[in-house]
Amino acid sequence: FERAMEALGSPRVPEAEAGAVLMKTILQKSDICTLKHILGEAKQEGTVECRCLSFVEYLLGVLHAHVSGARRDLLQAARSTPIHGVVLALRRCLLEVPEVAASISKAQHVQCWQAFLSHLVESLRDAVRLLLGTLQGKQASSCGQEAAAPSFADMGNAIGSLIRLGKDPAQEDEDSILLSEEHGLILTCCWVSVKEIGLLLGGLVEKILPLAPPVGSGLLPLPVVKTASKVFQEILLKCRHWGAVEGCSLGFTKFCATLLSHSDPEFQDVPRAILAQGLALLSSPRSSSITRRAAGFPMLF
């Protein structure tokens, strides 16, 4: 467990991926007694009875800590507590462990899982807003979808300003290679985290919503699904990194396909609303500049 936590804190994506696989293995192999020993006093006795829920709640707490650290100092967080590591672990545990699916389907656990999933989606939304807002720099205060995606030059300036904030004025003239490494740390943290959040949200909706009613819609009620749709819109309309958009689009495809095949017309209307808003934004005078358009625009259609 300690080795897994250490790997999740690595800025290197392969190491974070290894940590996520270790977390998944620990969840599959541990019993309640082992889990109590691993998590210590972080959990109340009542919640430990649901082994899988207790484990992912612990990971959600780690996510909260990493987001808070990034809000205080993104460069330091990118070095030691990157957001993408714990999101990877949550995706592995929630989507790839059969015991989790079995626990979610139990009627006595539905209310607890619903609260967890609602908090998870809200936390992922906050993380995306923080990361994209950082890259927008001065545009970060403009939260609406009308804000143009920042150019690569704007993102470079925003990251440069962020790095200089944490430096001594005497260090500003040091070798630019160090600056490049710091730029790379922040960009990797932002883009990989955004991509993993899109994959996690799409996988959750694909896995949970089709469960027999009222379980599926009870676990992911319409307001939570709409929050997830807003996260996808923010990523696809404000992100210019093709790798992040391409990864996120895989989750977005699962998200839309699941909703369109749902029996409830209100869920079916969510992708239609996304499309309508995308078309409206495309025809808006503020979006007339092709060079300032997000790479995710084609994915909306």
C-alpha cells in the first residue's frame, strides 16, 4: 500500500499507472480486517463493513487533498501529488474490480454509493476547473463557455507566471532548461489529469446508468449526469491539447451512447442539449476565430 501511494505521487505517468494497478490489486486481495489495518482510523467502523466503498472513499479523500495542494501551489503538486495518479486509481478500482460492481448493485448500499458518486463527480468538476483555469491565466475569471480557448502562447505565459510566483527574484535569470522542465511538469499534470477525468466520467456512466431501475438512475440521478456533461463541455470547449481531447473523447462517446440508449427521455435529452449548445457557440461572433477554437470542438458533433 505504501509503495502504491508513493507511485501515485509520481509525476511520471507510467509510475502513476503502476500505482493505480497496485491499488486495484490491493482492493481485490484485501479483506475487511486487512482494510482496517491499511486505512487505520481514517474510516468509521460502519463504513468499513462495505469494503469496496471504504477503499474508494479513502481514494476520494486523497483526491481532495491533491486538489487542495494544487490550488495552493500547482508546481509543487505536479512534482509530488499530481491529480492524475489518484484519478487513475479511482478509474481502475471503480471500473475494473468485479466486487465493486456487486457492491453497487446491493440495495442496502445504494444510498451510500449515491452520496459517494455525487461527491466524486463534483470533485472531478472542481479539479477540471482548477486545471483549465490555470492554463487560461487571465481568462480564468471568465467561467462561461463563451470564453475562447487560450492559445498555446497564452498557456505558456500563464504557466511562466505561475512558476515565477514560486521563485526567488534572484533565481529568475537561471538556466532556461529548468524552466522547461517546470513547464513540462505542469503541462503533464494538467493534460493527463483532464484526460483521465474524462475517461473516468464516461466509464462511470456506461457502467452504472444501465443498471436495472431504480438502481442505475438512483445512483446517478439526472442532476449528477448534467454536472458530468458540463465537465465534458468545459474540457472539449477549452482544451487545445489533442492528446487530452482524444482521450477525453473516448469517455464522452461512452457517456453519450449510454444516455441516448436510456429509457428515460430526460437522460436522452442531455446529449441533444450539449449538441445544441455547441452549435449555438459555433455560430456565436465570439467564436469566429478558428485559431482560438478548442481542439475538442469536432468531438461535440
